[in-house]
Amino acid sequence: MPGSDGFHHLDVILYAVLPYIAMFVFFLMTIYRYRTQSFSYSSLSSQFLENDKHFWSTVPFHYGILFVLLGHVVAFLVPRAILAWNGSPLRLMILEVTAMAAGLLTLVGLVSLIVRRLVVPRVRRVTTPADTLLYALLLFQVVTGLTVAYHHTWGSSWFATTLSPYLWSLVKLNPDISYVVPMPLFVKLHILGNWALILIFPFTRLVHVLVIPNAYLFRKTQVVRWNYPRREIRRPPGTERAS
Amino acid sequence: MDVRSQISMVFHLDKCIGCHTCSIACKNVWTDRKGTEYMWWNNVETKPGTGFPTKWEDQREYRGGWELDEDGNLRLKSTSRARIVPNIFHNPHMPSMDDYYEPWTYKYEDLFNAPEGDDQPTAIPISKVTGNPMSIEAGPNWDDDLGGSPVYAANDPNLEGLTPQEREQLFAIERLVFFYFPRICNHCLNPSCVASCPSGALYKRGEDGIVLIDQKVCRAWRSCVAACPYKKTYFNWQTGKSEKCILCFPRLETGQAPACFHSCVGRIRYLGVMLYDAERIEEVAKLPPEQMIEAQRDMLLDPNDPDVIRQARANGVHDSVIEAAQRSPVYQFVKLWKIALPPHIEWRTLPMLFYVPPLLPVMSRREGETIASTTDSFFHPVEQARAPMSYLASLLGGGNTGHVTYALRKQMAVRLYRRSRTVGDVDEAVLADVLREADTTEAECEAIYRLTALCTFDERFVIPPAHREEAIEMMKEPHEHRQSAGFGFLAGPRRGS
């Protein structure tokens, strides 16, 4: 049933309303969880329970998905730069092949992680329903992403001209779904999977992405915590307060 | 000079009977929760032996502690700042549960529910992780008392520096020797666990030097487990947080000795305050291993020196803490008498738990059908002790036999001195010679004897007042926190959200 602006109500809900709900829940709940349940912010590593398969699954998965995510973010932030890079067929080819390789690396890593969860009893024991949902959604997202990349090639270029404007329209609080509605099915599924992931993000172990320890590279080597300002608290009475 | 205070410990190995009471006291108070079953914040090992986790002293495999880089600067052996970035997803030096053991219980209900039959019902072991039946292949004291075993003791990493003859004598049946080595967190001055934590969750408490893990900041990056060369930080597989010995700080703050100290049957444990110069930590940690024991002793300050007292006061150390430092039994063992030594100081973490090496004298050997004394005198030279000096030196002397021999010789002199006083069959001239050789005096022997043999509770544990008015956690009832995630929480720990 088309609405007054010519779009189907369902499309409006999925591509113009859902993103705002997802982002609202994301920001509200990650902050709320950090402030009230900081104990639960953990990567929940299972390396201690199983050490060998861990290497061959988590390392390709993380490197793969970091590269793929970086590509998406760059295409969203500076679409013109991507288009300029893709101006030469050779450079376009290099970008596409690299992105595809990273996507496949992610898939291999993710499937290995899922298999590891299933076949190692110790790791299966610490798998929660939230983990299962997360793995299912991540697999859905990686598979739809790779399907899009395979069937609708040169995604780096058409992402920059269609999906970047859609995302920016959301940022500007003036959602324009005219770019999205005519998209092929798998592109739409990939977009929906993205909003679903953002929606469940605060309720899963994904929160560890938000607490990656950047400060470590710059902090002092040793950490000492004092219960009180030690020199100040026992300042002899009548002496000047140190500034 | 930056004077700070540190709660420090001495374990007297000659008095340890290997009863594991300390381990059980700790387990019952702190690690009886899900995910911590395999943790032994306090454990007692048989030496020579492989220990817990298996072969923890082999740093070529575990990569714990510090090393010096090309420019002579301290660098973590496992994952330093630069190396943590590519390794954060999978820590290459992280031990797995199999290096410790898989915790288990028994299916006791089978004993009651088995149908009547000709054979006795048995309770099969089941894993405390998966709940599945399992075959037990390792445990927290798997090589307990197997000192001469070619299967376990022969794999002790400390044996590497020994000559073939020394090794042979260590495993010869007449000289077979073992002693117990109780271990807790050393609460080091230069802790590699703290330095390795990407989140900054680990910290050293300024007031008393206790090293703790902030459970609300730990994100399970696992670096501390790999970086601690003593393997005294443990990963809780259930909550996804690391945990370690907290030196029972809720007990210390209420004036009680830590559970393992309090329960020690052999009364081997001493606890007291040490004042030290924090400015010298880096300099001492960079020295060649053979100089480190001397240098660490040197950075521990004399609490009776007026200049030290003045600087300590200026630095905010309370008078009551300085007073406790003056009565510290640790100060006497480590600094005055020089008979307590740090374990594996060559790993450069500057441990603040010191061990009095065990004497292990040879008393007799078989000669045909008779048993004969191996030496002419009852008190023989320490070089004839059953454990080779080089073995003890690898464990406690930073590879330097001098410190170990010195400590043992002095202990032997104390025994001779006591014999002369109680039995009276020692020639005074011989005694004077022995005392001079051992660099000691009758007064010192008497003091060592009293603190070793007659020590009361209050002499062994000199705990400074906690100063409730300044502490954060003081208003909490310690026992409310059993089964919770740690001190400071009341909710039980859950995995993830």
C-alpha cells in the first residue's frame, strides 16, 4: 500500500524508521550499560578454553571484518574520494579484489568461529543465546554482503553514489529512501541486517568494540592508584596548601 | 628519594611441611566460584618439580616477565605496547586451561542411585566446565611429593643450569631430595602484569603496594596472564575477567593476616611493611641478574634512619605505617640478616615475597648393611646439602650461588649456636670460627632463632592500621561479598550481558 509520498509503508518503516530506532537504542543502551553494568563490558574471550582453533578463526575474522568495515566507513564519509580512486579501471579492480578477499577472509574466520563453538564442548558451554543470535546475524550479514559483491560488481562505486546519499540523508534527519527502494533484494537484506546488528549491539559482546584500549599506547607503563591525595592529606596543620 | 610503603612477605621454606592448608584456606574464601575452580591464588609446589601451571618457570615457552631490548630498556617479553596491536585478537603466549587442569567433581549421586548388584558403584569424574564425563589428566598438585621422579621432577626448568653430576646426585636414591615451595602473588615493585594490561585494569595500590585487578575495567584482553612470569593472574572463563591474589586486603584492612598466612600450620609465613625508594625501581630492574638481589636489598630503606622517616612523612606515609615498618619481621629477614631471597629475580619484576632457602642436610647414607653418617660433624658444610647450590641459586639466587650459600651458612651457624647453648658440646673456639665465617654474631643468631622458632602471631604479622577514615572499601562487610564478582560488588557475576 503506497503512502502519500509514493513509497510503501513497509519500506518507510524498514529504511526510514528502523534506522532511527536502532541508533537510538544503540546510543542509549551502550551508555546505560557502561554506566550501570561496566562489569559486563568484556570481549568474553574463550582463548583460555581452547587455544589452537582460536588462532585460525578469530584472527582471520577480525582482520577481515576490520578491513571490510573500514571500506564501508570510508565510502560513507568520503564517497568522492572512492569515486576518484575508481576512475582508473586498474585501481577499481585492485580495490574490488582486495575487498572481496577481505570479505572471504571474514567468512572463513566466522565459519571457523561457529564450527569451533559447536565442536569444542568447553566453548559451547560458555555460549549464550545472545552469542547465538549474534553469530546468526553476522553470518547473514557476511553472506549477503558477499552475494552482493559477486552479483552486483563494482559496489565500491555504486555504494558511493547511492547508499552514501541514503545514509547522509538519515544523518541530516531528512530520510530519503528513493535510493534504497529500487535496490536488488540482497542489497536490501544487507541494509536490514546492518540495522538489526546495530539494534542488538548493546545487548551482546559486541560492546567490546567500544572499549578497545587506545590509551595503552600512550599511558605510563605502570599504574598506581592512591586512595587519597597522599601528600595533601597529612599536611601538617598550619602549613600552606600546595597548589 | 620517593619513599613508599609496601606490604611484603617472607616464607621460611625450612619450616614448610607441605600440608596445603594455606591453599585450602584461600580456596574456601576466594575461589570457590564458577569459573575460578581451577585457580589457586595460593598453591604449594614440590621442588624439584614442574609446578602449576606445568613448567611455569620455562619463560622460553610462557614468555613472562621483562627483558632488555637492544637499547637496554625494559620491555615485556610477551606483548609490549607495539606488539599488542597485532596480537590483541589472539594472544600468542596465553596458556590454555590444559596447561593448568580441567576442574572436575564426581557424580556422587551414582553412589546412591545405582541399582543393586554384585559390584561397588563408583562415582565417575565429571568436568566442572562442560559437565561431561572426563578422564583426569592433571591436577593442581599433580607431582606432589614426587621430588625424585624422572617423569615430573626431571622436567623442572631450574635443572637446566646443573652439571650432569649434580643432576645425577639429585636423582640418586640416597640423596633424593625435595622441598615445598608455596607461592602467592609476589606483589612486585615492577609488575609485568600491570604494565601489560591494555585497559589499565591492573594497578598497584599506592598505600600498601598490593597489586589488584579492577573487575569493572578488565575487558578480557588476557595480556596479564601471559605477562606474569609467576603465572599468578588467572583468567576466569565464566565471567570473562582476570583475577588474582588480592593479599586478602579486606582482612589486612581490618587488622587480620591474609587467610593463607593466618592458617599456616608450619608458621612459615611472615608479613610486614617495607619502605622503599620508588625512584630506583627502573634502575634496579635493568641491572644484570647477578647484581639485582643486592640492588633490590639496597633500595629497601632503613625505617629507623631519621632521613628516611622525614622523607616518608613528607611523602604521606603515616607514622603508624613507619612504626610498623620498624617492627617488620620481613625487614629483619631480608635486609638485616640477608637470609631471605626473592624468587627468580632475573625476570626483573622485583618480587616483594622473599624465601628463606631450605637447608636439606644429608644425615646418613647406606654402607652395605649399615647406615652411616655422611659427615664427621653433625653440622656439616652447606655445600654438602642434598640440593645442589646451583639448583637453589636458579630458583632464589638469580643464578648466583653466593646469596644462597650465605643464607644457608648463616642458618647453619644459628643451629650450631643453639646447640652450644642447649646441649653444650660445641667447642667455643669452633663456634666463634663458624659465626665469623657465616658473617654473624651470637646476638644475631639469638634473634634469628627467636623469630624462626619462637615467633608469636603478632611477631610474624605486623600489620599497619588501615586508616578507615582514608579507605574507600572500608565500610563494607567482607562476608557479604562471598560468591559475588569481587569486593565492591553485591551482584553475582554473570557472563556478558
